[in-house]
Amino acid sequence: MAWQRQRTERRHRFAFLICALFLAAFVGLTWWVHGRDGASQAWWEEVKEQLQPKRLQQRLRAARLLQDARNALDRGDLAKAEQWLKQVVAIDPRNHDAWSLLVLVLARQNRLSEAEALAAKIQDQRAKAEVLLMLADLAYLQREWAKAERFYEQVLQLDPNNATALNNYGYMLAELRERLEEAEKMIRKALQLRPNEPAFLDSLGWVYYQRGNYREARRWIEKAVKGQPNDAELRYHLGMVYWKLGEREKALRELRHALRLNPNHPQAKEALEQLEAEEQEREMRGETIQT
């Protein structure tokens, strides 16, 4: 009911203001301790702007609209979600979640050119990098390699230490068998930023696979599978490495496991059919599977 919503909003506003008072006291004390140098003054002005009652009310309204947009997305109402998300970014231009969701809504409607134009308008560099990374990954999934490369390059210009962008860009190059030395450098940098990340370990292994260094590929991809055993793509990669190394029984096991995890994995399905056909021919010739 309307009166219940109004009462809830008043409670939220009151709680928000109480928290703001405590935060203001803490910030004031911190500013006094660190002195009134130029950097502190600039920081203090930013904090004061954020703590103004009007600004707090705007952020509260933005948070409520963002939740409404998420609810609309859950219902599949993309038009309503888009409407509310545009209001959120108008009220709170630094809201990374709102920008990302808005681009996602446009992408789900196959309006990628609009999403790209929207990304160009984002002022906050971190939010812009996150949105461009989403566009890069979408372009990669649609096999638009040149567009994906352009987006990844833009992300890394804004955020050179974006581990996900470094890994995804490097993996795309490995998939295309292009600039493998550059791909390795990017993926190794991603691993320095986030050591032992299974997806990154797999990407490095896949670079070695594309180079034909299957033993080194095995070392990295086995580590990746150990860290994330229920990923169909990692299991597929490991199966392909075993196949190249002549460990055909292990290859069959991994490819079958990949398809159990994802029955619609086209590369794993194709590879398994080919390997099983080869094994039938080997059995007919009286040969045994190498383990």
C-alpha cells in the first residue's frame, strides 16, 4: 500500500541521515588529523558534496530505482528496466552497477551500437572500463574479433591492471592463434595480479597448447582443473591436451566429463565423436588404448 511504502521510505531516509552524521564526524576527525594540505582539502570538498542532504536523498532514490530495475529484469521487462536504469545514471553518474546493467539491457536487445555510444558518455573511468569490458566479452562471444579487440584495448588504456581484461584479451588471441607471445605476457600479468585463478591458469595453458608445447600446457591446465573441476571448458581443454600427448583414455574421460557438465558444448562433442571413431578403428585393428 502507498502509506506503507511512504513509511518505509521515511525510515530509510532517517537511517541514512543518522549514518551520514556518524560518517561526517569520522571524516572531520580524519581531516583534522591529517592536516589541511591541498589533497586533503580536495578530498574534504568531495566528501561534503556527497553528504549534503539533497545528495543523500538522490542516492537513496537511485538505490530504490536500481532495485526496481533489477526486479524488472527478473521479470523479463527490459523496457521498464531500461527506463529506470537511465534515471539511476542521471541521478548517480558514478553508479557502476547501473551502467553495467544498462549496457546489459541494451545488449540483450541486440542494440550493441547504442551500448557502445552509451559507454562513450560515461565520465567515471572505472565505470567506463567495466562497461567496455562487458562489451568486449559480448563481442568475443559473437565472434566479432576486431570489435572485441578494440574494446579490450580501450579497457586496458583506462585500467592497465584490469586482470580480467588482460586474461580475456590474451585468451582471445590464443583462440585465434595470433600474437601468442603478447597473449602470454598479458595472461602472466593477470596471474601476477590474481595468482592461482583457474581461468587464468587455463588461458596460459591454452597458449602453450596453441604453440604445440603440450607438456607445458598440461601442467597449467591440470592446475586449473584442480582449482575449478566443474568447468566444462577447462575439462575440454585438458581432454585435448591428453589427446595430443597420446593419453587417449584420459582424453576420452575428460571430454565425456566436459559433456556431462555442459551437454551443449560443441567443441567437446565434436572432439569426442572424432576420438571415439578413431578408437573404434583402433579396436578393429587390434590396437589398445594408450593410458
